[in-house]
Amino acid sequence: MSSLAAVIFDFDGVILDSETPEFESHRRIYERCGATLTVEEWCHQIGIYTEGEEKRWFLRLCERVSQAPSHEEYDAERRRHFAELVPGEPRRGIRELLEALRDAGVPAGIASSGPARWVVPAAERIGITPLFRTIVTGDDVARGKPAPDVYLEAARRLGADPAKSVAIEDSGPGVASARAAGLKTVAIPHWLTERHELSAADLRVAHAGELTVARLATLLQP
């Protein structure tokens, strides 16, 4: 039997490449209005969900242009772009890793700072919900990442010792959250988070296809 107690996944950017369409949906509106939204200003907030963040980018646009759309128009346009761009499948290697964990009897969970109204239906849409024993979102805890709350709650629900569990993350705040909860961490950055400080992760890979149950278990060895 594997020495792994559990593997807990971040959602946005790890399971689903939702970070790219989220950035691009805002960027397109900025461009249409004659403004620029840079990767540099965007990437620092990845991994931290706060209520009203869509309005934050709208307000920032209003500061840069003389004629901005109303917030309702901005949000409707952003949603249209996002729906067009968001992938219909998990990121590379995720489904295969989840199936391998299932076959090995290692429970998997989701620990996301995002709201349940997004994470739960998005996981269902890409067909991976049955592969998880629990989904913890920002609605379930008092503090989002980089606080450890979501990982501690996911481990509690799985009946898993955090010290014998592994987290899979894509961002600096996510790695900090998992480490604070006592989990080993794997970083799988994408183009928007590759500049994050990820050196605290125990392992860094290009995609989940590089991971196996055995490789994850080695992270728990002294």
C-alpha cells in the first residue's frame, strides 16, 4: 500500500487552465478600450481569491480611460470571453494521475480559495468530480491562501495526516498555504505563474504527466 495518506490539488491553474482565459478575458476589454493590462500586474494576485476581484479590474480600467463601459457591461463581456476560451478538459496528465491515485487507493481532494459557485460546477463540467473524495473551497474556511485553512480542512475531511500528504500547486501563495498546513508540495507552474517564488516546493515539474504515485510517495521519505 502506498505511504501516501492523500494528494490534495489546487483547482485553478492546476486541474483546469482557467487562469489563462481569466487574464485574457480582462485583457481583451482593456485593449478594446485603449488600455493595457500587463502580465506583470496580473500575475502577482494569482493564487489569492478575493470577493469582488472582477470589479477591481474594472475600477482599474476606469482609472486609465476616459470612457469605460458600465460595470454590468464589463462583467457581461468578460464572461462571454471567458466562456469562449476556457478549456473543456483538465490540464495535461491530471486525469491520468487522478485515476492512478484511485487505483492505488490514495484519496484525492481539491483545496481551492475560489468560490464553490465556480469550482464545483467547473469540476463537474470537465468530468473529474467522481475522482475526488472532497472539494473544499474558499466558502468553507475563514481564510484563503496563503493561510493553511483550505488544506487543513481538506485533510480533515479525508481523514489524512497532513504530514503524510502531498499538495499540488501552481502559485506562490498556494505553495505557502500547503507548506503552512504541513504538506509536501509539488509545483506545476504555467506561463502566468512561472515567475512566482516557488523554491519552497519539494518538487517542480512541467506537467502532471511527469508524476506517478510512486514519485509522489518518495517526497515523504526522510
